[in-house]
Amino acid sequence: MSTAPHAIPGSRQLRWWNVATVKTGLGRRLANLPGVNEAVHSEAESRANKVRSAAAGHVKSGDFARSIKVIRASGPHRRQDWLVAVTDPNAISINWGHIDAVSGRPVRGIHAIERGLE
């Protein structure tokens, strides 16, 4: 029992041998378990659908909504990663807002990307 002023009465004091350790390569092993890749891809598709749904309200040209895609991440350690990508060159202005070039007034963004985080 610890006598330190911050200790909770009745609790054990944690020492270095009580702390969990993570083995090197554990993430790679977990990522290669059956069904993990499909689950990660499914989650990415679900989030992309939320973004597409929010973007459906911005119909000036439809390019923003059509540019939302789920892609496989590249790189040697990214075999199981999937990304929701927005490839429209105006995505930043559409999503977070901008200043109108003609009137100089602010134009509110649609914040569709944030919907994918919910």
C-alpha cells in the first residue's frame, strides 16, 4: 500500500513490472488475421458513404461528391489500410469555406469530411 498523497486508498501502487508491454510486430500480425482487411475496408466504405451523403447537398457540379473514393493505402507496411480520399481540386474550399472572388464575402463550407469522422 502506497503512502503517497496521490494514491487511492485500497489500491495497489503500479510499478514498472505491472505495466503492459506490446511486442514488436504485433500490429502487423493482427492486421493479417482473417477478416481484418475486409473489416477495415468496410469501415472505410461506411465513412465514405457518410461523406458522400453530406456532400450530396453541394450540387453545383457534383464533382466534389463524385471525387470521394476509398483507396488502398500504399507502402510496404500499409497492406491492410484503406483511405477515404477526396480528389476534387476544390475540396478544401468546398469543405471548409472560402472568400467569394466576386463579392469578397465569406462562403461557408459544407463540412462533409467531418461527417465521415462521426
